Amino acid sequence: MGEKKVSIVDVAKAAGVSTATVSRVVNRLGGYSEKTEKRVQETIKACGFRPNVNAIGLRTKKSRSVGVIVPDITNEFFAKIVRALDVFFSQYNYSVLICNSNDDPILEEQRVQDMLDKNIDGLIYVSGMENISTLLEKGGIPTVFIDRLPHNAEWSVQSDNYQGGYLAGKELCEQGCEKPLLIYDRELPSSIQERKRGFLAALSEFGRSCEGDCLVPCFAGYQETKEMVSKLLDERGCYFDGVFATNDIMALGTMHSVIKAGYSIPEQVKLVGFDNVSISQICRLPMTTIAQNTDQLALAAGETLLKLIRKEDIEKKACIVPVHLEARGTTRTMNPF
């Protein structure tokens, strides 16, 4: 016969505290001293105690799991957020269930239903929809929207996309661009709308404009952007001297098309991306980009959702996370040493 499984009662006896205190320490609910927490944690480790999640779920009617829906798990920006959320919720003994919506409204609705069927305690959601799914409204599941913001979202965490767009426009203008181009995700989620708005505001301050053939909607992928920019260059030549692409992958496609057409970056065309994913730093010409703090986005979303699940007070329904410009070789001539 195997060894008897260590119970919460065993831990409480060994640590000299109540089972309620052990439960509070395990779930990080507070109400105990630092000394007590340390003693309980050391006892848990020494005993090899693991909470029975199924038993807890039956008793509390909670699954001890949260859902995360993202458009594309292969996108580094979303992958970093998911990883940080997993680290955050593991501290509180929550499992994280991840679904990919592929930016498909029908599939996205199905993913919401899948999450509800799994009886999750809460949901963190990067949505491509303009309005919240009626499934969520009927289900009553605590939900925090991250990065993109449907019209009727109550709880949200976003980067300061307006400021990011503004910084991109300001960088291009300060580096001497007279006719900048904006290449943006044609789906126009709320985050992209704000980046566009901030960019145009910066240009206006510098007496520049971006309209007509300088506003270029495109599918938000590398190949699609590369082909679009190549087509523009073939048909019209390089009629622009700067580009703001609303994500780094689009910026990379732009970079490769411009260089392939025989134009130099940053001497003839300056370029700014958005996200600060790894490729922006390690590509042949390190890319100027707007950096988002994925860890801070995930932490803010995780903390908000946890408070909603626990029915605790929350100061702000909308959290805006600061961004900053990473100036590199696509807008400035960098010292190779």
C-alpha cells in the first residue's frame, strides 16, 4: 500500500495552527502574520502537502481555474501575457485554461462557450468583437478585457495606445520626416484606433498630415504587409519618407520591402513599429518601436480578476499601462560599437 496522503488537518497540527489558517495561507487570503505564513509554508513543504482541487471545487462550487482567450497564441505579445498570467495565478493555486480564437468571430464565440462549459471562476479576454458576447452577459462570469476593449466592457486593462501612437509620430517628425505613412491593422480593434489617433495628433502638432494615400490599411501579418508595401513602391515609388506600422511584424514586412526596392533605412525612410517583440531587437537593423510592458499588463489583469472572483473592492475599472519609445536603427543612425 502507498503512503497516506497528507491532509490539511495534518499540516495544521504540525504547524500548530487551525485548518482555516492553513487554507488562508494556501490561497493567499491574508489575515495572518508573516511569521505564521512562514511556518505554515515550511510545514507544507516538509510534509509534501498538495491541496485537493477537486474537493475544494465540490465544497466551494468553484473550479479553481480561470480562462484566457487570445487571438493568436503564436504571437509573442500574447504569449508573454499568457505566460505571466500563468505565473501569477499559480501563486493562488488556480489553473489557467488557454484558448485561441484566431481572430474569428464564430470561433471566438465558441471559445467563450467552451470556457463557460468548463465552469471557470473568471475570464481574461483579448476580444476581437465590438460588443461583449451575450454568453458572458448571461453567464455572469467575472471578466477582465485586456489589450482590446469592446464597447460595453466594464473591467479592462490596456497599454496607453494613444500615447504610443503619439510617440511614434513625434519620433518620425523629430527625425525629419515630411511625408509619413501609417500602415495599420485593417480590422481596426480599439487598440489600433487609439494608436492611429495618437499618431495623427503628433503629426498635427508638428505641422504634418497623414491622409489619402498615406493611410494604408492592411492585414496585420508579415507577408501581407510586405506585399502591400512592395506594390506601393512598384506603382508609385517611394513617395513617403517615414512609416509607422501598428505592430512590429507589419513593420518588419515594411522594412524588408523598402530595402528590397533599393531604398535605405533610416537615411531615406525611417520606420517605427509597435510592441517591442524580440525580433525588433535582433533583426539585421534593430527596429525603433513602442514598448509595451506585458508583465505589467498581465499583473494588472490578474489582480483585477482575482478581486472580482473574491468579491473585493476595486479602485479603478479601467487600468492604463504606460508605454515608451525604444529608439533604434530604423529612425536613427546608430554607433555600431
